[in-house]
Amino acid sequence: MCFSATASFSAAVVLIPVGAYCIKKVAPLNKKYRLIVLLPLIFGIQQLFEGFVWLAIEPGGGGATRLPALGFMFFSHLFWLFWIPLACYVVESNTLKRKVMFTFFLLGAVHGLIMYVPLWFNSDWLVVELVQKSISYKATLLYDDYIPRIAVRVLYAVLVIASLLLSSDRYLRVFGVIIAMSVVISTVYFGHAFISIWCYFAAVLSLYVLFMIIRITKTTHEDA
């Protein structure tokens, strides 16, 4: 599979207008989806950042990867950790599940801030390099000496994917299954550049939101 600046920019070119369309379509429908429908747009912005990382890291690119990499990792190491649980919380109607999702939202925000903020103040804590023709983001975390990195990854997956799988909304549960499968594939086959490749897969899979909006629109019109 070919990962490159072209792939990242192409994903952005597709996802940003799709996201804008989803936002427009959800307005007259059920506003509980107002955060979920932002996924393609935001993933598109994240892929824009990675496109600039590619341009900087490739031969002749100048090597100035730090700022675009920090832009990319704002989403991968902070934003998604609290945004997905929050988006699921807004959709959810079950009181107990809402409490769990809100807890995930708070934990995700704290966990994300602890991972991401120190990267701004320690320039040597983030190393970006090409590994097997993919981008590898090697970040030092505050608790590297105390918590195994696999535990950090499991916590991340639980906060994000469990929020989707716990949802009473069938569309979000399906999306959760799809994202979980992408985690497994990225871990097994692309462990050398997991962050970059999983985010790319997740970005492409966020097109599912378009399908979701189309289905909701059709159901609404049929019930009208």
C-alpha cells in the first residue's frame, strides 16, 4: 500500500468537502449527530498536516517536520481521545451509558493533555522518520518509565473505540467495529508506523459518516 504526500493530500481533498456536506445535511435532521458529522472534515485537516510532514521528510523537503508533525499529533494524541467520547455522549440517550461516556471524555482529555503538551516544550521528545516507506512518530511520554507503551495504546483504544461500541445508536456501533478492525490490521501489519497508518485508515473510514447521513436522511423522509 502506498503512503505518501499525494495519498494524504488526496484524502484531505475528499474528506473536507464530504465533511462540509455532512454538516450541511445534518442541520435539518437530528442535531444529536452534530459532533459525529464533523469527523470527515477534521480527519481531512489532520491529513493535510501529514501531507506537509511528508513534504518535509522526503528528500529535498528541508526536514522541517516539527510543526506539521505537532499539528498532526494534536489530533492523534489529544483531540480524538476526548472528541469521540464526547460525540458519543451527545448522541446517547441511556443515562448510565452517558455517564460512562462522559467519564471517558474526561479521562481522554487528561490522558491526551499529558501525552501531547510536553511535546511542545521538549523538542527532542518527538522524532519523525521514514520507516519502511511510512512515517514513524516516536514520541516520549511523561510516564514511559512507569507504564508500558502497550498499556497506553490499550487505554487509548478503550477510550475511543469502547465509546462507539457502547453506543445505543446502531450506526455508531458499526463504526466502532470498523475502527476496531482497522486497529487490529494496523497493529499486525504496520506496527512500525502505527500512528500514521491507523490515522490514515481511520480518516478513510470516516467516509462511513456520509453513508450514515444518507441513511438517516432516507429514513427521515420515509417517516415524514
